[in-house]
Amino acid sequence: MKIQFAGTGSAFTIPEPDENGKIDFNKCDWQSNAVVISESGKKLLIDCGGDARFSLAEIGIKANDIDAIYISHLHADHIGGMEWLAFSTYFNPTADRPKLYCSHTLMEPLWDALAGGLASIQGRIMHLTGYFDCISIPENECFDWEGIKFIPVQTVHVMSGYTIKYSYGLLIQEHSTETTTKEEGFDALGNGSINSYRSVEVPVEKPVIFFTTDTQFCPNSIKDFYDKADVIFHDCETGFKSGVHSHYDDLLTVKSENRKKKKLYHYQPGGNRQRDAEADGFGGFVEKGQIFEF
């Protein structure tokens, strides 16, 4: 399994203009969307923000290369590219309908957010199911895709008045066994030969990845997932504190054994160039296009 980050920036990823007022889009980190690539080469997109068509194109991935998508929450930097993906696959006769995974609490609100554009097809009444193979995930349940287990983890993102608006991160672990040759010994009755061998399937522990998606700094509520994970891709503000994302300065207070697991993304434009994450005990900043193999 591989995870490639198409983009690593916050919702507001446009870099500052240079002294001539020009913007170098090569320096744009794009919004934070990532692609899980299975052993068979199939691709699951984690979120599809408004920048997705540009960030995916930059790493050579087209809309019809996407086999599945997971939506963590309904902000535009996570769903703003869904209309592009839906139309691009719907009107392409060679494209399969992608699977769409999200929490059961998000499926109908997701359609409410997208219907203004996606409901408009000549001669048809459309729903989300017309574009995607929709798979709603019940509370405290998981889904399997291409031999990989995904467990949604509810995180606190925004307090909207008196109501918590959650994002749903992911614990990700690939299922795996490997075939090995095992030496057969003598049993208590003397049966079997020390020179006899057989092939057996032995479970192999694969690393656990915790992908936070957007989350406030809530170390007590998600501490168990920090401890469980081998690698943590963590939401990280690097500029002003908005209060709805984990800020770099707050993440510095996490115990060192968990801090070193954290690879930081969702930073402000240029944010990964202003702090030395590895010197501060983190696993570093994720760069757009970067591939992690597990």
C-alpha cells in the first residue's frame, strides 16, 4: 500500500505574489487531499477539495483513475471538487462509477451541498447515487477496500453555535499474510521428520496509520489513536490560530514518542518552510506529491 499526497495545504493555499505581483503556482501546496494506492494499483481518494483537479493532474492522476473516494466532512476544501469528479466520470463512457464512502451522518448533507450543480442533468432526476456507488458507514463500524481496513474516527472540528461539527479521520491498516516455509519437528510420539517442511500462511502485522483529517487540538480525546498508530498524518496550522485546527505550537506539547510519529500537513501557504519540524521532534512536514510506502 502507498499513500500519495496530491496536496498538503490549508483551505487557503495560494502563495503570496512576488515583488512583481506574480504568483508562482509551482509553489502552491494545493488543498490537502491524498490518494491511497492498493497493491493492485487501484486508487482511493481521501477528500476531494476544490483544488483536486489541479493537484491530481500534477501527479498524473485523472478523474477516471479514481476507483473510490472517502469524504471526511463537508467543507469546500474537502468536497469542492466533487462536482468535477462526478461529471468527469458520469459523462465518460469508459469510466466506472467510483465508490463513495462516508459516515452515515454525512451522506444526505453531502447531497444537499452538491445538488445545486449535480441535480442538473438534461431529462433526468439525479441523486448522489447516480454518480457514485454510495456506501454509508454506520457509527463505530469500518469498511474494507482492496484488502485495506479503514476505521472512521470522529474528531472535533468546529463548534457551530451549540453543536459540534465533526470531521471523520481514519485509522488505516492493510490486511496481510505471507507464505513462509516452516520446519516440521518431531511430535511427542516421534512422528514427523526434522527434515520435513511445509508452507504456511503467517499473519504479518502491518503498520497502523492514523489520518486525522481536520481536528482541533484535542489530545485527550484522540490520545488512544496516537498511541495505537505507527504513523500519524496530522492536521497542522502554522500561521494564526483559527481554533478549528491543531496548531503547530500546541502539537509541540504532545509527548515526544507520539510527536515523532506525526507527519504534518494542512499548513498555511509556505508554512512548512517557516518551522523546522524535525528539529522540534516531529516526523517532518509532508510535501505535495510525496509518496509513503507501507
